Amino acid sequence: MRFQELRACCNNFRGKRCGKTGLCIALMLWLAAILLAWWWWNDSHAPDKAAGKTAESLAPAKTAESSLGILPLPQSLPVNTRLAALGQRLFHEARLSGNGQFSCATCHDLKTSGANNERTKPGINHAATSRNTPTVFNAAFNFRQFWDGRARTLEEQAGVPITDPREMGAKWDNVLDTLREDTEYSREFAALFANGVSKTAVTQALAEFERTLITPNAPFDRFLRGEMQAIPVEAKKGWVLFQQRGCIACHQGINIGGNLFQVMGVMGNFFIDRKRDDVTDLGRYNVTGLEADKYVFKVPSLRNVILTAPYFHDGSVDTLVDAVRLMGRFQLGVELSDEEVRQLVAFLSSLTGDIKADKPAHAIAMTRAQ
Amino acid sequence: MSPDTTPHPSRRPGTPAWKGVLVMLSTLLLSFSIYLFWHHNQAETRVQAVREQLRELFTLEAALVGETLRIRYGHSNNYDLINAYSSSEESRLRIVQKHLLAAPEQAVGAAAAELMQGLRAKESHIDLFKRARTIMRSSQHALSAALAEVLQSPDISPPLREASHQLQQAFLYQHGIANLQFLDEIPFLVELLREAALHGKDAALRDHLTAAARHADLLAGIAPHLNALTEKLTEPESIIRLRALAQRVENAESQRQTRLAAQQLTLGLGLLSLLIVLGWLGRAYMQDKRMASMVFETPSVGIMITDSHARILRINAAFTRVSGYSEADALGKTPAILHSGKHPAEFYKAMWDSLIQTGGWQGELINRRKNGELYPQWLSILAVRNEAGATTHYAGVFSDLSEIRAAQERIEHMAYHDALTGLPNRTLMRDRVEQAIAEAKRDHNKVALMFIDLDNFKGINDTLGHAVGDILLCEAADRIKSCLRASDTLARYGGDEFVLMPRSANSIDAVQGTAEKLLTCMHAPFNIQGQMLNITCSIGIALFPDDAQDYEGLMQQADTALYRSKEEGRDTYHFYEEVMNSAARERLLLHNNLSQALSEGEISLHYQPRVDLASGRILGAEALMRWNSKELGSVSPVRFIPVAEASGFIVPLGAWALREACRQGRIWHDAGHTGFSMAVNISAVQFARADVVREVQAALQVSGLPPNCLELELTESVLVKDVEKTLALVHALKALGVRIAIDDFGTGYSSLSYLKRFKVDILKIDQSFVHDLATDPDDAAIIQAIQQLAANLGMSTIAEGVETPEQQAFLLQAGCRDAQGYLFSKPVTAEAFTQLLLANGTG
């Protein structure tokens, strides 16, 4: 554009009789262009909004504070609502699976616990998966995803079950084609992503939605914020025990767990009596190949734990009472008394937060789009 | 210039062709310079972004080292922050890599990849570190608990007891600074425990022994592992890689700038654009400078770079902050300026050997600040070598451990010193005086004790506030000190009272001289926050062996003499004389009335509830004496108990209180409050009489109160007096089944070994700590320390004087379970207490 304008100007000059004036005007234009360039240069050095946002999200969360053992959850995390709404639709989208019958929500029931109550839930080929479904609630606060921590981020995690033959068993090409053919989807993707529908876009949307799946205001969080009567006496005793017995050594931080790996069976061989010979029992070893990582798993979050039976990576324990007792035996090397277990379970029951009603994804996406 | 201004499009221009060419050329140059601007702009944005990320990376790296140490030493209780630092480092480096991709500079890319590899390796070390620290933490809990159970068992052999103590110490110590001196002995100790577990008769004891052995074994394995990981994570490896990357980025950037400048020059842009370029070059140069210093100024970790002869080349701001040496002081010197003289020459030799042989050294050492202060630090040194393998530089990175240490020392200091003035407290004073008396006995010398009290201090406190009062106390203490010799001992006895023991008292004249000097030096006004305050003092003096034979006696006589000085209009001093004063008269009055008070029923017991902090449920009561005299009105226990103690009347009085409390306790017990515990204070004087055991036994028998419902509260001072006799008494009392509590814990003598030997059941945290919880972080730290101490020794705690919900919340967080205070209830009569119990719905 500038070139044409300039040329037009020059033609104009040639048409004029006064060359000196032309030269003056050319010089002035030249100066003006340089000024323009200056402005452009300086403007692009003004703080970039997008870059600013990235930097902010990279900074360690302001809520992170390490002198306390447990911190309450925030009310919400900052999300792009339109992207999250798209993620919500995808989360419930059965066409993301190989046979069109499984969605993320099939195993991660958002109305109850963000997981399901089966030991291991069978996927598309009716073949049981080998691990218990972890809850999707508060997954945003876990430092790694999956029991063995093989995904570093929610985005990385979101793509894996879609193509896992034991889970949703789809092919990316087919999934992306289906989404592209759907006009509503392709419109939303186009509005949010320069490249439209892509694998990255799908996983980003799913992850953004998962960032809204947090459960704040658990009675214990309210207690931590100073509401002394938010939890019953039995739970307060349980909280004292939780600290004294050393449970808090692993289950700490904002998610009460979910921020380190630990050996399953610090004080004894947990696997010796299990009649199960499964390579997934090796846990983190499957990711790193290090001998020291055998039987090592991500310490799960205890938030909403009363809802997420059965317990442990293999879903082998049906009740929280048994889970607490086994944890005491294998992780802490103590035999907890019945009363202690009761108090600890009372404490764990106070960790259930607000589970927001899961509105139909479709409705949200449509209102956003309009 | 043509007069014809009408345009003539058809006419050929008469202007020379070169002008047209110039216009064309300008246009071309202009478009080219615009292109160059655009191109440069892109590169510039990229470099800016990279620099910003690198700066952040340096900060994060330092923060990570700090957080690692905080976690290691138990100052940090969750892993969210270290995870956040670690993942933030990685995402930032990934952004750097993304920007570098756009400008493929091989060396830079390689440096970034190397750093990324380093971060990944570090991340797995962090995972292992967290695992090890976690196991260490929970196992320590379990070991302490198991050992406490073992030590409580009456029939364990002395070697086993000794082994348990040693294990306890070994791992309590592990909480703090790394020290593995016990490590070699642990397998032996564990074996001893296992052996005992095999042959033990009591099944429960066997379980505890087995558990203790398992945990000790685990801890012994994990402790060195954890220390190695801590060392690994605090190595400056990443910082060095990061610097290499930053250096390469800057090199590439300056190369690029050179290229750019060359292009622009050869294109012959006009003067203006040249000026702009120059201006911009200047700007970039400044940024360069700034970047280089940013690299170095990581906020909390001290860094020094030396040349191969250990002469300091560069230091950062944190170095100056920690050591006190500025660049001007330190550059060109060797780190020997920091030597504290606390380490033998072999220590430094070993350090250099390690540096020369392995290229690195790290460890803990004590250095000296510029102001002469000593401080412990964790230091990592790395020898930087060139391609030929010759050392060119040494890089030292250190963090100051003094804060961590100071917290430990504060508690120790507190036991012997007054927090406000820093003077010795009464515990230390007693030690010194008793020592002086012992020496004086041997050498037939005299000891003088001066009791100094500020006149009208209460008035100042009430009118001008405690803050001014506190400053005045400190200034007065300084003033008194200034007119003493260094060898005189001055202590703050409490409130506005000081005690002075001159070094020598053989000449009465000299003692008199000191007293007069003190009075005179107080006459100059004090300037407190701009106000001129006049305050005088009164002094009472007692002499050994003339007036009394021991510390208590001397203090009492000096106190009597002080009253005399007060009576005579203050600002004066008196020596003790046999027949003296109205203070004694008042005491006599109290004493006479007191002996009737009991028989007339003027003395009653009030009860303050002790509650479960979490639920507010009443768990027990502390019985407290009240005297409502017909003649004297209501007399405070603070007044009448010392009189009763001095006259010995405390013995029948205490016995009565014990019986009455037990009787009342039984009534409540029978009413269904079965877990109820009744706490009764036992005075030091009462304790000194040998029949205290029989009294307790009798009170229990007569009332029928189960022994485990009775709690005897002793002060710390009781424990330190005549330890062997007290030990026997406490054991006899415990054999009855009653529990022993230490009252006002934290204000007196807090010896770990005494607490352990006496097998105290309960520590009552003094209310002074609870009172300032919200405002004084020291108090919060002290409460947590007491709490940990109690947990480790298997004792429970009761917080006294809880007045606000904030205090309640903090205490709960700190793991404290029981408390008493006005928040729950003041001391009330037995009838009112019964109502409280009913309302509380216990039983």
C-alpha cells in the first residue's frame, strides 16, 4: 500500500513544474514515514496483552504458601469461558470415541464424584482398564496427571484416553473429521483457534473445561478460613490425628495430595497379598524405567474422597475405613485403632466441596455463540 | 520558481533528472529502511522476551534452592511451592526455546537444550527429594510415638532405656541441621531394640519396640539419602548452565546487532536514520549492561566469583546483605576475609583438596560478617574450568542459615534471659547467687543482694501506655548497667524490679557506694520518644551471711528492706534490719487472719474449666483458692499465698485445698463426668515437705476420687530444686496414679533432660505466649516448638489464658488440643461450675 501511494506521489511530483518543491515534499514524506516507522516500532514494544497473560499464568500461583500444611481451594480459576464451554461440550461428546458411545463423562460422572464407583471401568472393547478412574474434580491442582504421572499437564492428559484402545478407542483423524463436519463445532473452533479444529485445540478446550471443575468451600476449607464450627468435633479430632499420625506428610498442599510421588508400601509390601499380576502395579516405573520408581504412584488428592470409592490405583479397597487402615499399616507402619479410623474418616468427610450442577453443555455453548 | 502556478500535465518537467532519481532513491531507501525496522523489530521482541524469561529463570532458581532448604529443615510444610517453581522454570525455558527456534543459533540452542536436560534431571531429583522428606517426616512421628511408649514402660532395662533416648535424640536432631554423627551407632541401637522385642514379656511393649526398630532402621537409611538429595538440589549447576545460556544469547544478540548496523551503514541511510540507529544502539548497549547485572542479582542467594587465585572478582547484592562487605570491601580480596576462626586449618584444607580434585565442595560453615557477627551458612563452591581443564574461576553460592539457627537459639536464650531488656532472668540470677554463696561460704566472704524497684513505674505505665513503659524499662536497665562494673550481676526480676549482686561485698562502704551511685544516676531525666520522664528507684539490700543463709532468704530480706525504702518516701536505700517494717506488719496481719480464715470458712475454691479446644467440651477443672476475709475484704492469692508460704501455713492450706478439690471432683465424677480431671496447684514449699505423697494418698482415699482424675500442677522451679529428692517424690506420686503437670511452662527452666527424667505428663503453656500470639511471631514459633517438644516426648499440652477465637484457631492449627482461659470461662464457684457442666452436656 505504502509503495503505491508513494509512487502516486512521485508521479504527481513529476507532473509539477517545480522540482525543488517536489524534493521538499518528498523529504517531508520521507520524514513522515520515518516517524510512522518510529511509532510502529515503539508501539510494538508496548506490553503485549497476550504475552502479559502468559507471564502471569506462568508465575507460581499467588495462593501458594508453604508454611501451612493444607490450604483452602480458591472459589474459581481464571478461564476463557467460551473455550471452557466448548470443552464442556466435548467432554460430553460420545463421537470422540471409536464406536460413538463413550464420552469422557461416561467414566467421569460430573453429577457425582467426577469418577465412577467401579473398580476399573470397562472401555469400548469391554476390556477392563487396569486402573481405577481418578476423579476429574480438582485435577487442575495436581502436579502431574494419571496415577503414574505420565502426563505433565491437563492438556497432555486430555488426549490420551480418546485414542487408548481400552478406553475410548478412537483415531484422531476420524475424530477431527467428525468435528469438522459438524457446523456448530467448526464454527466454535474457528472462532477460538486460527487453525480451526485440531488435536491441540480439542485438548486445550477439554483442559480449560477441567479447570472449572473445582470443588471449593468444603467444610474443612471453611474451617481453615476461620469458621470454627464448620466441621464437627469428631472431624476436628480427626484433623489433629491426621497431623499427629503423619498422614499430612504426604497429603498436604492445596489439593491435600496430588503434588508428589510416593512408594505404595513404605512400611511393608502392599502387593504381596494381592492376587494380581499387572504391569500397571509397577506405577511410575513404567514411565521412567528406574528401579527406584517401582510401585511408586502419584499421591492422590483427598478432596471429595468420601465420594470416590473404591480406593487405590487398582480400586481394590471398597470402603474408606479399610483404605485408611491400610494406609496406616503400609505407609506409616502403625495399626490405627477403630476410634482413630472413625475420627480420620470424619475428618476426610469434611473435605467434600461444592459440586456445581453440570449444566447442559449445549445450552452454554449456544448462548455464548450468539 | 515559476510564476505560473497552474498545473500543466502534458508538459514535460524541466527539472533535472537527478532530482527524480533522488526521489526514487529516497523512496527505495525508505522502503528498505522500513523493512529493516520491521525485521529488527521482530528480532528485538524476541530478544526482549528471552531476556525477560532468563531473568525470571534466575529468580526461580534461587527461590527453588531456598524452598528446598526450607522443606529440608521443616520450615515448609507442603510441596505446592516447590512444584510451582519447578514447573514454572520448565515452561519459561520452553518459551525461551520457542523464541530461539526462530533464530537458529546453534550454540544458543545447544545451551538451552543442555539446560532443559538439567532441569529434567533436577525435576526427578525433586520427586525423589519429596518422597524421602515425606517418609522421614511421617517416620519421625511414628518413631517418637513408639519410643515414648517404650520409655513409659516401667520394666525396661537401663541399656534399653539409654538406647531409646539415644535414638530419640538422633532423629530429633535430624529435624534440624544435617548431622549424621549418630548414624553409625543406629544399627547397633536398632539391634538392641529388636533383641529386646524378641525376649520381652509384655506384648504391647514388644510391638512398640518392633515398631521403633523398623522406623529407626528406615530413618537411618533415608537420612543420608535425603541429605545427598538436598546437596544435589542446592548445587549451583543450573545457575551455571543458565549463565552460559544467557551469555550465548547475549553474544548472538551482539553479533546480530553488528550485522544489522553494517547493513544499515552500507545502505547509506541518511543521517537521521543513522542517528536513530545510533540512538538505538546506545539503548541496546544499556540493556546489555542491565541484563548482565540482572543475571547476577538473584535475590536471596549470595554469589561470589573469584579468579583462580581465589581473589574475588564479583559479588552480588545478596552477598553484601549477608556478609556486610560491599564491592569496594571485597573485590580483589580472598574469601578469607569471611573466616570466622571457628574452623581449624584442616577444614579449609579439606575444602581446597575437594575443590582441586573434584571441582566442587559444599557444606555448612560458620563465617564472620563485616560487623564481626558470626553466621552459619550453606556454601556450594564450583571450580569453573576452561577447555584445557585449567581452573579459571571459582563460583561460590551460599544461603544464610542464621535465621533457622536463631529460632533454635531464641528458645534456649529465653530460658535464661528476660525478653524485654535482655538481662539475665531470675533463674539465671538464682544460679549466680547460689554459686556466689557457695564460694563465699568457702572463703568466708560476704555476698550482697540489692533489690531495686522503680518508683511510681505503674503510674507511667497507666498514663503513657505499656509501649512507653517498656522503653523506659530498657533505658533504666541500660542506665543501671552503665554505673556498674562488668563483673556485677544485674537481673530483671519481673515487672519494674531488678536484682543486683555486686561482685564483692566485703566492704559495706563499697556496697553503700554502689547503691548511692545507682540512686544518683537515675536522677537524670529519661528522654523517651521526646518526653522527659523523671523516675527514681528504691533499693533494699541484704547480706550473706548476716541476714540470711540462702538465696530465698536473701531475696526475702532484701525485699523487706526495699519496702522500708518505699515507706520512707522512695529514692533511697536500706539495709535489712531484724525488726523492721510495715511490710512485715502487713504480713503479720495477713498471717494472723489467715490461720483463722481456714477455720472460719473464708477460704474457698473456685474452678476454671479446662476444655477441648476443638469442641469446647469441658474436660476438667483447675482448682484455685479465693479468700474473702471479713476484716480485710477480698484478698488476692498473689498477696496471701507468699505469706502462707513464708509462714509454712501453706502446708495445712494446701492440704485442705487438695482434699476439698478431690471431694468436689468425686461429686462431679459420680454425677457422670467420668473422664473429668481435677488439677490442683502444689506449692514449692508444700512440695518440700516429705509428706506430700501421704497427703495426696489420703485425699484420694477419703474422697474416693480415682487417682487418674487428679492432676498435680508444679512450677518449673520445683523441679530444679534438689533434683534427686524431687525425682523420688515425683515418681512416688506417679506411682499413685496421679498425673503431673508443669505450670507456666516456658517462663522458667526448660531443660529437656529434666522433663524426660521427671516423666511429666502435661505441659501448661504459659499464658504470656498465648497472649501475644497474633502479634508476636516469636511466640507463635515458641508455641509450635513446645508443641513439637511435647509430642516428641509423649506429653500433652494445655494452653493457658486463651482469650480470643484467633488464639483458639492458631492453637488448633499448631496441634494443641486442650486449653483454659476467659474465652471459655473464668474461675467460678463449684455451684456455677456444676451448671456449666450440665450446659456442656458431658458424661
